[in-house]
Amino acid sequence: MQWITDNIWLILFFAWGMPLGIFRSRFRKMVYETDDWTINIKPYFVKETKALLGLYSMEHPDFKKARKKYRLYLLIYTLLFVAYRMQ
């Protein structure tokens, strides 16, 4: 139990970071219009960033929903990091 209390931030970042791959993969596949798994390891990020910020939009029916979920996820991740830094 002591280990958990000593490493609570590590546990929180790890637990909240797990779904990042799934959210990012779905979003990138929509933005780059591909189903290829290699899009997850390619260093493309300009179009993805524009789409995340709302500067690029698509006609994909789930695009806005996926963007909203990804933004919320990243916001909570950022708040978690800020809370850690302020501690």
C-alpha cells in the first residue's frame, strides 16, 4: 500500500495514458483517410494538429465526435500534468 501512495502520479499517468494509442489511432486514420496501421508510427502530424485545432475538417460522419473525445482526453491529460507540476 505504501508503494501505491508513493507512486500515485506514476500510476495515474500510466492508467490515463493507456487509451491514448486508441484515440490517436482512430483520429489519425480518419484525418489521413487510411486503415493502414503504419499511420500510427509515421511522423506525420501537421494535418492531424490542424484537424485537432479545428483548422481542418472532413466529411467523415464520426469525425467531429472523435475530435471532441480526443480533445477532452488531451485536456484531462494536460490537467493531470499541471496538477502534478503544482504539487
